[in-house]
Amino acid sequence: MAEKVGWTFLSNHGHVLLCLARDPDARLRDIAAQVGITERTVFGIIGDMVSAGVVEQTKVGRRNRYTVHREHQLRHPVEQHHTVGELIDSIGA
């Protein structure tokens, strides 16, 4: 697990999104290790993003491949005038 750092500027949802943008074939265990959360939590976060239409999950053999819909608007009123792609690009994923 990643080192505990207290608070961060991005939520776990943001961290998982960046991991998927960097590696569409990432396994839950790899994402969990990078973010510092459990695989079960990653599974739930990905489910949230799939339900919201931000991420598409496709089965490829026994693995999953994730497509991030970069054109999707961010959800919070403070940043809703920006897209998922803009967030990813600003972080450098």
C-alpha cells in the first residue's frame, strides 16, 4: 500500500481515474497498491464511474479494459465547466 500522507487534493475516485487513464489494462490489485486502498474499494469506485458514464468497462479474455470518456463533464458545481479529459491532462496522466 502507498504511504499514508493525510489529506490530498484529489479523492480516491480521482486517483483511480488517473490510474485508468494511464493504464487501461490495469488490474484492481495494481490500482489499489498505487492509490493505497483495498481492491474492494477500487471495485466500488470503478462501478461508480461506470454507472456515471465516465468509464466504460470491456471484458478482454479474463481481464478488463477500461475506456475513460474524456468528454464527460466533471460532477461538482465548482468544476462542472471542465471535462474529465481536462483534469487528466492537467495532472499529466
